[in-house]
Amino acid sequence: MAKSMVRNDEDCADAMQETVLKAFKAISGLKEAAYFKTWLFRILINECNMILRRRDRVIVMSDPPESIQSPSSTAEDMDLRQAISGLEEVSRTIVKLHYYQGLRLQEIAELLELSESAVKTRLHRARKTLYHTLSQPVERKVHE
């Protein structure tokens, strides 16, 4: 989840480390053990947002090339990842939490502090956008 938000290995590691540290310090404040996963994801998302806010204050001279997640990825997987990364941040987060992390809509709503209907609406719109994006033919160049 952190990698998909900050898109940088070092920032991802920082976010995860800070999440574990903050969770360890605040574990006594967790009222329901059943909500541990949701609570931990909320801390992680907040940490990622803090890193992104700090990053916005830094002026980058040049963007490094996007790295491919795994060399064995199929073209369809890469197209899907690219289409998801093109979604607005909240919709992208909802899609990843629902499909990649397996969270229910109610859990996502609590985690992102949105109503469940807002999460459903954003997920529906994201699906339509992904369908539209992925249904268009893509021209790929083969490097020889």
C-alpha cells in the first residue's frame, strides 16, 4: 500500500518504519482488537500523506525513470497498473485497498473517513474509468 502511494522505495520504507513505531507507541489506545488492521492501515496512509506533503515542498530537478515492478509482468498487468496510477489519489487508494488488500467497503470508509456510499460511488467511477482506459487499444513498441 505504501509503495503505491509514495512510489519510492526509500519513502515506502520510511512510512512503514514510522507506522510500526507509532503503532507500537499507541497500541494501548486501540479499543477493539478486531480493528487492528484498519487502525494500522490508517496510520500507514497518514504517514504516506505526510511524506507526500513534505515531498511537495522539495523542488525536484529531474524525474527518475519509472521502474517496472517485476520483469515477469505481463503487458496486461502493466497496463492495469498504469491505468490505476492514472486515477485520482482517493480513487486509486480505494481500488488498491479493496482489490489488492482485500478490505471491505465499510472498512475502507472508516479508514479514509468517508461514508460507505461515497466509497461505493468512487469505486464505481474508478471501475468505469479503468474499463474505458483499458478497452482502448494500446500501441506498444518492441525494442530489438
